[in-house]
Amino acid sequence: MPQMKMAAKRSMSERPPSSSSSKEEDPQTKWIDRRPILIGKNVDLASYTFDAPSFNFKNLFVGTGWVPILTLNDKVYPAIVKDFYTNMNLSSGTGITCILRNKRVKITQELICSILHLEDGGIHLYTTKIIPHIEEYNPVEACCRVTEKHFEAAIRLNSNQLTLLCHVLHNIITHIIVPRKGHLDEVNHYDVFLLDSILRGRKLDFSYIMIQYISCVLSGTRAKALPYGMILTKIFQHFKVSVRDSVVLLPKATDTINTLTLKRMKIFKEDGQWVAKSKSFDDDSGPFTLSFEGEEMDIDKDESPLRPHLQRPSSSTSGFIEDHFHLLDGQIDSLTSSVEGLHNTAKDLRQTMETLQSSVDGMTSLLHALHAHLDAVLPPHPPLED
């Protein structure tokens, strides 16, 4: 009996690589199965345009040509995305091919631009370990520009060293452009290049970045997640990949980067400036204010004329109360967004249940009709003999 078991194991190990059992033993497949999928986020540009024009993201991203990427807000099929990462093949770093549910999927830079409505062209540059070097880009000046501090050399930065504008831009970059999971405070040299390109209107080819980034994610084992879930799902829809029996994930309210995100990042309007209330920001870690003009103050600021006549609390007590008030306000906003997300999920579930009920009703009617037809066509059963 033990010999039979060993023979069975040996025969399984000798199967061709294309078999499903071989994939189950493939370390790369196991590595992919353990990694979560980064669905992706979107930016509510209108929210910033009307409520926070100082963060002029729409005009900033027009220069790079990335506005369609920021506004993409669609469902994701996680199982299909994982199948893609398991079976994909890179072709000379310029494209990706994959057989996905009996459909041949070939992703090229031109296809990505076409599906996402991006303009062709732009700089082809992606690097992870070295400082980017192209004409008209000075890495030292870029570090100074994104921090408004003076540096003698290009160094690795922390997100809390960035200006407020770049701090929020970095949040967008790490969730949409080169999405990653885990510790997001580190600003690597390529992040600085992206920030500098956004500020200066330098046009970059996102399709090239996406393909190179996917290649780098799969070439090592340090990546903690699989990126571009939403974008890849949109590409699969273009190829009409079957989604039958696939679980679908819908974006939550908190997956939208808007002015509520600023409050969750502890950034508030105060006395004519955007101010970072996080303790991570201080006088030594970079500019933590952003002046604004023509914007209304936060409605929670008390401007009652009776306030000056009241005794002013001590600065320590006032600061303590103010910090906790802003923290509570941010938690309320986050809870509101979560409730909105639950409401949307419940609505989708209700629609799904109604569709299933209609299908069940239709099948019941069909069975009744079939039963009546059989009774009319087939002779009755003879009575059973005692």
C-alpha cells in the first residue's frame, strides 16, 4: 500500500507543467494566491475644484495626461485578476499575453491607451533602484521642489517632509499610478520624479509605467499585493472575458479620494491656510500649511460675536480640545463614508436578490408547463398490482 502511494505521488510530479496539479505546486502560483489584489481608487476632481481649489488636481494631471485614470471607478473580478497574474507572459517588456478563460488576452501600450482614453506618447521611464536620469530633470532640484526645503543631494524622503500639496499627490500616486500595499510613508526616487513631473506638467506614458510595474512586481517576492485590479478588469471586459460564476467587488465610498480624504489625513482649513494637524508634521519636517484664496472656511469654525467676550482657555487646553475635535470630526466623516458604502452594497444585494427571485419564478413556471406537457403526451401510469 505505501508503494502505491509513492507511485501515485511520483506520477503526479511527472505530469507536464501545463496541468493544474503542477500549478498548485508552483511556488510562483502559491506566491500569487497569498497576495491580495489592490482594487484601486479614484479621485473626485469636482470635489476639489469646488471645495478645495488650492488642490488643483485636475489642471495638474492634465499636463501628464492622466485624468482618465484618476476618474476610473468600476467593479473588479478578483478571481479573474489572479488568474491573469498566474498565467501571464511578458513579451520583451513591451506587452503582456495571457490565455484567460479560453480568451487570448494581449495587453500592449497602444491597447491600454485606447481603452483608458489616454493620449499616445510621453516619456518612457520606470526605475526602482536608481535615481531617474533624463534631460531637464534634476533630482536635487526635484527634492527641493516637492519639500520646499534645501538639499545638497538627492535623498530618500518621508511623506511627512513633503509640502501639503505633494503629500496628497503622493497618496494618489501610491494608490493609483504605482499602487502598493503596506508602509506608504517612504517616498522613493521614482516617487519624487513622478511628483516633479506632475508639478511641472511633464508628460509621461502611463501604459509603459503600468507594464513595467507589473513586470517588476512579478519578478521579485517583495511585493505585498497585486496592482491595477480595476484597470485590468476594464481591459478584460474589452476582450469579453467570461465573468460567469465570478465574485464581483464594487468600490466603496472610502475608495474615492475627495475632500473627506483630507480630513482623514488630518488636513483642515484654518485662518486662511490648509493646516496639517498630524503630529508627524513639525517645523523641522517641512512646510505643513497651504494658503488658499476664495474658499469658504470650515462650517464647524465658530464665528459667534459673543466668543471674544468669553474667557479664553489656556493654550494647552485649547490645543488638546481642538486636536480631539478634529480627530472626532474625521472619525465621523469616515463613519459616514462607511455607512454610504454599506447602503450601496445593500442596494446591490437587493437588486441581485430580485434578479434571482425572477429567475426562480421563471424556472418554476417552466417546470409547471413541462409537467403539464408530459401529462398530456405520455400515457398514464398503469395501476400497481397488489
